[in-house]
Amino acid sequence: MSESVSRRQWLVNTGIGVAGGLALPGLLPAMEATRVLGGVSYGELLNQLERDVTTMRRAAGPIRLCYNENPFGMSPKAKDGLMASWTQHAWYDPPIRAELRATFAKHVGVPVDHVLVTQGSSEVLATLALAYGQNGGKIVAPWPTFEDLPRYGTTLNAAVHKVPLDDRFDHDLYAMDAKIGNDTKLVFLCNPNNPTATLNDDQALRDFVKTNAKRTTVIVDEAYYDFVDTPNYRSMVDLVLAGEPIIVSRTASKIHGLAGLRVGFAVARPDILAKLSSYVTGDPNVFGLHAANASLQDDEYQSFIKQKNREGRALLISALKTMGRKVTDSQTNFVFFHAGQPVETVQAAALAKGFRIGRAFPPYTDWCRVSIGTPEEMRQFAAILPTIL
């Protein structure tokens, strides 16, 4: 039996090849993306990947629009980088760790000693909770927001002050400022915010960060930085370079599609990173390090993902507005909209139609968070919206 036939039979046996193998012609090129580059431009390969991924995700079961994942996964060049990692997988301190640190430092424009590579950005937040939240440390955070840091703080018996969002679904900076005192150890900001998909006014947020950095340590989670389209949006990295006690967290899970490989980054002054480093619980895996290093240098893939996300997001927002639904101004790879009924009801109706969508985020229990899939998936989801709302 030939190698290609063996692969095809394996796909059928494992359930990926469905409907008598009808999906297989589309699946095989995507799964062997780095093997078919001869004579094909990278742009053409990525367009083929879109078709293949849509087919494969449908064959795998209900389409996942619930965890803000990159539906396309890692780039073909990241796959090549991962394959190259086999020469270092048995080493405790692989050279790729230092190489990725340098690559990311160049990517964001900071010295290498301002970067810490972690096991996903969640580890950045966990180490911050350990470093600043123990023994009753006071943490101020908006609510709702990405839950890991407030949750870690609560587990450590920190005094976590959750400040409700304002009526525009933005961080209520005035209310947060009122909660910050001399005993505050850490202020958490997520911009754009999860689950609301909103972006705070740039100047107002920068003024807030600079003012409160004189009083305490501020962490700005920029996990969705790469999906923002607003022209005046700026990262807070320049404030780190100015010497402010600010930590910026980034992740390889979103635009780079490496959620399962757990690679994240903290950008801060070297003295702050030294403190955080003493609380890390392990090392990033060598496969994720290689994939992230290759993906950070794959500008064409990042542009491709951002454009496809923009297309899918516009399709969903247009459909929701046509139905008269309230939708926040999404600057992320997900959309937050008013369903007018319990999220659990909408979840069940969507699942019956083959889609998994996000859970409830109290107090907005009648608002839904839907992650952006491929443009074709979003057309399909938009078509069923009238039946599930």
C-alpha cells in the first residue's frame, strides 16, 4: 500500500474522512501543507487552507465558536518550525528558548531583557497573582473581564475588587481609580476586553495607566492586540520602555493559533521580570517555542488571519444588526451581542444546529459571546441566527 493510500485509510478509520471519503481531497492538502509548496505561492496555499479547514472542522463535529480560538490553527511555517524541534525535545534548556525571546523582543521593539517567555499568557497572570496577591494583597480589576487573574487572586485570599463596566461596556476608569489606594498591589486591565470585545479610549486609558503606575503595579493584558482595527490604538509597551512599573502580557494562542501549545509573553522592566520569574511553575514546551518563533516571523500568515477574522466578524455583525440586535464594537476575534434571553437557551439552540458558542458572563446573562470562525462558517452561523434567537 502506498504512503498516500495509508494516510487516506487512517483518516477514514479515525473518522476524519466522512461521507465515503468525500472530504478527503480537501483535507489532505491542508494536513500536508508544507509538502506541497512546489510551484504554489504561499498566498495560494493559504487560500487552499481556508477551504480545507472549513471542511475539516465541519467533519470533526459541532463547530467551535466558543473559546476565541484561531479556526485556521498554526501557519504552515509554524508547522515546519515545530517539526524542526525534534532535535531539541530531549533537552532541559533548548536554545530555541533564547531565540524566541529575542524574536519576540524584536517583534514588539524592546530589549531582550524586557521579555519573559511563559507557558501561555495565563501563566503571566498566575505569577502576578502569586507575586502581588498573597497575604491579603489588594487587586483591582474591571468586571466582567478575563477571569484568570481575579480567580487566581481569590484562590490566594487576595482582596479582589471587581469594578463593574460602564454603560458602554468599557472599563469604568473613574470607578476603578476610586478603588485604588496605598494598599493596592496590582491593577488589572484587559484591552481589548474579554468577553465584551471592546477597546477603551486610548488616551484615557494611557492617562489612567501612567497615573496609577505611580501608585502601584499595573498589568495590561493585550491578548487580542493583533485583531484591533482602530487606527489610534497603541500598545502600552512604550510605557514599559519609559521605565513605568507596567507589565504587558501577550499570547501566541490567538492570531498565531497555538493555544494548545501554551506560549505566552510578559513585557516589563528587568527587575519586575526577575520577581515574576521566581514564581513561574515550569518551562514552555520546546514544540510550542519553535512554532511560535516561526509564526512571529510569518507576517503574511498574520495578515491573512487578520483579514479573514475581519471578514467573518463583519458578516456576523451585519446579520445581528439586520435583526435589530445590540452589538458591542468588536475589536477582537469574537462578537458580544444582546440575545434577549438566557445564554444557556441560545447555546442549546445553536448546538442543535451544529455550533458551540460561549457561555454566560454575569451579570450579562442575556448577552452572547460568539467566536469568529472561517468566513464560510460565519455565513452558515448568520443563516441560522433567526432560528436560534
